[in-house]
Amino acid sequence: MRCTKCGTISFDHYRQCVKCGQDLSAIIAVLGQFYATLEGFDWFAEPLSPQKMEEDQVISEAELEELEAIDFSELNEEEYMEAVKEPEKENGLDPNALQELAEDELFKEALDKIAE
């Protein structure tokens, strides 16, 4: 977001300009609320050291045993691929999306207004 007073560009969720302190809440009200980062999150903080990253990725013995206990024997690759495949498209249109659109009440109302 660009400050209306000094022109500084900052993150869209800031309510005040980081440079001059200008109140930006009026702009947010017009554009809508933006996603804010987590409390205390800093984009410019020092990255984790390789050692710290390695420590965070260690799996405990109990977690490893839980993963090993999962039974995948009933999974069938063909059934899975059939379940996740994209629906057939006619003329580039997804029939499922068209069906959802046809059942949408707001869409029906908009079509009725156009037809009048």
C-alpha cells in the first residue's frame, strides 16, 4: 500500500505509514482488510541456521512408529486416480461447475433480472 502523505510503500495490512505515521485506515476501509502476518513475525529476521532446521526436522521414535503403523494395503492406485481425475469437459466447460452455477440462487436471480 502506498502512503497518501509521503508515498512510502509498505505492507497492505499496516494501519499507519511506517515512515510518517499517516493513518491509512480510510484506505483499508475502501479496499478491504488484508491478510496480516503472525504476531511477532519478521520478514527480515535472520534465517534459521542449518543446525536449527535440522533439529526441528527430527522425528521422535514414537512419531516414527505411528507412521510405520499406517496400513496402506487397501489403497488401490487405479481407484485413487479415478477419484482425483478431472471431470470430462465439453467445449472446454466443466459440467460440475456448470451444475453448481445452475443451482446458485444469486446466479438465478441475476439471470432473471437480465431477462426482464
